[in-house]
Amino acid sequence: MLIAGWLETADKWLKTNVPGAEWLDLLGAALAVVALVYLAIKILGSLRGITSAIYNSGKARRAKASKAPGFRILLARPAGAASRRTGKWLSEALSRHLPTFAFGAPFSLVPMGRIDGGLGTASVSLARKRMATADADLFVWVSRAGKGERGLELHGLSRGGGLSAAEARLFTIALPGARKAQTAAVARVAAYLVAKQLQPALSDPQAFRVEKIRDLAGELESMLAEPLPVSSKLLGEIEADFCAAGVRVAEELGELSALDRVIAMRRAHLEAATTTADTGRIIQAKLELGRALIVRAEKQFDQNVVKEAISHLAQAVEGLRTDPAIQRAQSASDALFKAQTMIENRKRFSLNFGS
């Protein structure tokens, strides 16, 4: 009552002594309305967040309880403009092409609510939590950064190689963001790159039977047969995988259909390489070119081709000698040889001079 009386007295005093004080009432009412609207928005946002968390947690638990065999992949609804269209395009790309690049391995694609923030700490933490709840092998979420060749970013966590959800490896695949660039060809590229995250051994042609690698080489060759509106880095990665697969198929199965293209690609890569280029990629290109030239020379001998192969292989071997991993392996090998030599010398000493 005292407060109410004081407010009434203050109101009368303002209206009597301050010109236009009646507008203060309107201003106060407006501020009160704004505060109520802000509070309502915050409450609705909190309720939406709680509802979304419950919804996604339920979907993740149902996915874990599912008896469906094979890989379990969580695909979050894309964030940003045109999210519905982008989500449909990516979901269809994975559903249609993953079986090919996973060599027919079964998988289930589980749609999830969107994750904002790209690779921000909170976003990654939320993704790991959902991944652990669903016991998923792969989690992919999407953000749009524009219409350029890196305008659509696929972020993800992969447990490939037997990792736990807490250890899952982070990755980002940058694809073109323009609507006209989301073609069937780019859909195959997206599915292949996601498959590589799901099964990291796809980067190593020696990890699978050569018959499977032959099929993979055919798919990659047809993928490269048409112009791809992707970054040069991404295109170089696909070309490198094709060349590695093509060389193995030629060496082990004697199928030379892709060999000339492998030779042309590796030569072009080395000609375009600069001093700032990835040293590992250059060494790999020299190894593949040298091996491809030798296979070609076995079928049709040409001394110049053999000399070129020797040159590329020698440069590759020289480059590998500076690799820290190779140097460590050499140090371990030298130490092992020294230990074995000591034992052999001790045995000879015992035989010759022992009592």
C-alpha cells in the first residue's frame, strides 16, 4: 500500500509539474510490452530447444535399438538457406551412391535435427553426444557459406578404424554451394567422399581385393569423365585415388584400359606442381607414374619409357628417405640389426673360446 500510494503521488506530481508527462505513461506501457514480447520469445526458444533435444535423443535411442545390419549414419538437417532442398539432394545422393562405394555393405541413414555452428566447440560436443547415444558410425551435418566452390560444407565425425564416439575423427568436405552445381555428378562426388570417411581404407587400394578396386577405378573414371564444378584440391584428391586404383589393377590383373589416362594425369600433375605443392602428393604421383610406365613397357617395350620410369621412381625413393616415418623405421631397423649382430658375435665367441 505504501508503494502504491508513493507511485500515485509521483504520477500526480509529474503530470502537474512536467509538461507532456502523459507520454511517459505511453512509453512505460510500450517498454512493458517489449519486455513481455522479449520474454515470450526467450521462453519459446527455450521450449523449442528442449523439445528438439528430446526429439533428437529419442531418435538416436531408437536408432541404437534398431536391429538393422551394417553402418549407422546420422544425417542432420542442413542449416542456412534452401535447407530443405539441400537436405533432400544430399540424402538422395548418399542413399543412391553409398552402396557402390561401400562395396555393397548395408547401412541405415537416420535423419536428425540440424546442428548450427559448423565446427564450433558446442556443435561438435552436441554431435558427439548424439553419436554416442545412437552408437552411430558416422555423423554428418551441413552448413552453407555461399555459392562458391566451397559454399556447401559437410562437417562430420567418423568412427572409422574402430574409434569411440569421444575419439571420432572430425572432417569437413567443401562442395559447391550454388543450386545449379548440385548435379548428379557432384552427388556421386559427395557420396564417395563421405564413403572415404566411413571407410578410411578406401584411400589405400591395397586394403581391398583387386576385383573391388577394379570396380572402384571404373566408378572414379566415369566420375572424372565429365567436368566437375569442385575445387582443384577436391578434384586432385579424386584423380589421385583413381590413379592409385588404376595402377594396381594394371599390375595385378593386366587390365590396361585406364593406364594411359593414369599416365597422362600423373604427368600433368607433375608438370603443374610448384615449389609450394604438397611434397607427399608429388612423391605419390612419381611412384604411380613410374609404376604405370613399367607396366606399359612390359606390354610394349620402349627404352625411353623405361628410363623415364626409373627417373621418377628414383626421385620418389630419394624423397621418401627424408620422410620422418621412414627415417624412424630405418633407425629401428639399424638398431635391430645391431642387436642381432651382437647375439651372433656372442654365439661365435662362445663356440670358439668358451670352456
